[in-house]
Amino acid sequence: MAKELDEMRRNNYQMLKDILLAASSGAVKTHIIYGSNINFKIFKDLAEYAKKRGLLVEIDGVFHITDKGREFCCRVIELEAMLREE
């Protein structure tokens, strides 16, 4: 029997969404790591990915979500809701 969505591990898009949401009002690396419940290596890789794609910016050590990042979060949340529907 397949696991329910809520029981599955998070995929990279879900972790990226959590990083972006943690940075929504500006946050330093440590706060994002704790807020999104990920380890440093995952944060480093996903933050670099997000910065290259214009989802996240870093200014003087503080990370901020971009408009494109907000749109990404909205779409991931919509997909998660769609998958929960019966």
C-alpha cells in the first residue's frame, strides 16, 4: 500500500518551499535551517539552487525571498493541496 503524502519524506521542492517561507521576512542562515528543519548541507545546496534561479537573494548575510520565490511557494502549496484531495 502506498504511503499517504503526509507520511512521505519531503522532496527537494517541499524543502525548498520551506526554506523560502522561512526567509519570507528576511532571515540568517541559522534561522532558516532551524525554521525549515533541514541540515546545513541541504540548505547550502538548495539555497544555491534557489539563488541561481532567482527565487532567493542574499544581502549582507540575510536571505530574502523574491517575487518569483513567492510564486514558486504558492504553486508548490497548490500542488500539495491537489494531491491531498480525495
